[in-house]
Amino acid sequence: MEFKINRNTFLDGIQKTLGIVEKKTTMPILNNVLLKTDHNKLKIIATDREISLISDYEADVAEKGEITLAAKASRNGSRNTGRNGSFYKERQ
């Protein structure tokens, strides 16, 4: 998976998920968000098994795919970059 998106757009999408993902859970996967790319769209998905959020954002997608990332770490990592754009490439 490889995509490029505006940093503020990505941060806004991740920020919206932080109210949904559980901070303390017996299922650690619920602390994550699912990122899916396809057809120049980034889809950010989060759930706590009762409430779900699915958001679509415009992105330059070079290679489609999907991955789960820790929601809080994703926000902190993107926030600390000083660029206007965010670039993500999954390593095999």
C-alpha cells in the first residue's frame, strides 16, 4: 500500500477516530484504525464494536491495500511531521 495525502486531512480523519477506539480493552485490535486505499480514496475505519466510523478522503494512491495502525500513534506520528503532505508506504 502506498499513498500520499494532505497532512491536515489525515490528522482530521485520525482525530475523529480517537473518540471511538477504546483506550482500555481486552481486545487490543480495537485500539487500531483500518486504513484502506483504492481508486484515489483513503478510507479510515474505526470501531468499538458498538459504534463505527467510516470516512473517505481524497488521496493520491500509488498502490492499493489495507493495514491497521494504532490510532494514537498514527496521530502523533503525523502531527510531528512539519510538512503539508503525508506519504505512507507499507514495507513488505
